[in-house]
Amino acid sequence: MKVDMIIPTYKPDDTFCLLLQKLRGQTFVVHRLILMNTEEALWEEANKKYPIAECLGGLPFDWEIHHVARESFDHGGTRRMGADFSDADVIVFMTQDAVPADEKLIERLTRSLDSADCGSGAVAAAYARQLPREDCHLVERYTRSFNYPRESRVKTKADIPALGIKTFFCSDVCAAYRRDLYERLGGFVSPVIFNEDMLFAAAAIDGGYAVEYAADARVIHSHNYSVRQQFHRNFDMAVSQAMHPEVFDGIPSEAEGIKLVKSAVKYLCRIGKPWYIWHLGWQCVGKYAGYFLGKRYRRLGRRQILACTASPDYWKKIWK
């Protein structure tokens, strides 16, 4: 099985260098690394600050880089372009700030995709468990454990009544796709502001295939987002849902969010740190406000949308 890895980059830093170092010792050696970098000038600047060239030179496999203009970047389109450069059986997507937790990441992530069976029930994609960084805030640390539990699971259409929208959950922070099924299902939607991974997972599940959560394939990845950042992020997430009612209508996200909040409050009380509920509450305000406005983006003017979004270049592109 030939596996290529595709990583979109933008102002890569020392975390990206650590990612590259961790790829050296993987038990499953990928065939090729394809970097889809936004803005060539910013890549050159990053190379002056960090030993990126040295880290790339130490890889035990080939690599290549393709530069795209910032205004051309698209979560779905840029990844589609990267996939077009690959002829591998499996394509693994990662983000530049996700670091393999051990040497078995690629082996465990791709094992269920090494199959000649492409019929109903075949696994079309698998995504990894995300572990918090050392500096991760307590509330975000719990959110990680809620969204990425210890137990693996293969999800199909039969799980929708029990899991709801989480049936379609998949994350390109670290995910692997079978090329034959990726192409059969049309690849990533483009242009798309957010959720290209979930939209593909929904298409796969609707087509009779499965999506695997591989809990033993682990990456270290987390963010301590501010309330403002949570607002912008959830605005874009809700916009993507509003733009694709064929996937998200009838399976609202609110129920899963409420479930997370209740679980987090109980956890904070159980460990004797109820004062963190204040932090949780403000985070929820930012998330819900962004989500509420994003679902209703069609009622907003252009200036209001640009004030709410985390992706102004996306809007400027589709408004042309």
C-alpha cells in the first residue's frame, strides 16, 4: 500500500519542525510528503527563522512543495489540489500544528484502509485521536477528551439515530482517505469555508461506506482559543452547515453542544474546580453567538459577515 501525506502550510514554525522530526521514526514510511504552502514569500521567511529545510532534508522519503496565493486558498480546494499531485492508494492529511504522539501513527491510522473491498461498509476514511498539548487549558483539555475518547469506533448510517451529527465527524487535523473511494465520492467540496472533512464523511456514510475513529492513532494538537476566536470559528462552522442543508438539516449541532456543556460542568464540580465554569460559560457565549449568526448569515450584510468570519479571503473570492 502506497501512502502519501499532504500538509497545507501557512507561516510554519517550530511545531512544524517537530512534526517533521516525528515523521522520521514512523514504523510505516510514507511514499511522499506533499506540502501545499500559502504564500511563497512567507515560506521563505519561515525558513530563515526555523530549521525547516534541515528537517525536510532529514526525511527518509521524498517531498515536494507547491505554493498557492493566499486569496486562492480554500480548505477543500487546496487539499483537492494536493490530492491531485498524488497517485498513492491512501492519502493522509495533516495540519502543520499536529504532532505525532508516537512512531505508530501512520501504521494505525491507515491499517483499515488496506483493503480490496470497496463495497458497502468499506472504510472510506479514518481520523486520529487528538491529545492536548502541555499548555492546554483545563476546559479545552476536557473538551478534547469528550470529542476524542479512548475507544475506537467505526461509524455507518446505522449510527445516525444514536450519534446524530457526530456520525459525520472527521478531522483533517489528521485523517487518511482511500483514494479509490475518495475519487468515487467526488473528493472534497470546493469552495468551502469549513468542514470539508465532515462533508466528505457525510457523503461517504450516505453512500453506504464507513468512517473510522482510530483512537490508538494519536496526534498532539490543541488550541487555547479566546472568546473572540471561538466566535469567528463557530461562525464559519455554522456557515458551512447552512450552505449544505442536504447534510446538516434535521441533524442539528446544538444538542451535541449542550451535551458537552453539561458533561463539562459535572466534571469541573467533580474535580473540585467549579470556578472554571465561569471560563466555560464565556467560551460557550462566544461559540453560540458565532454559531447563531453563522446559521443566519444570509440575513447579514457584507460588512457584518466580514466582521464575523475568520476567513475573509473566502468571502471576497465567492463575491467576485
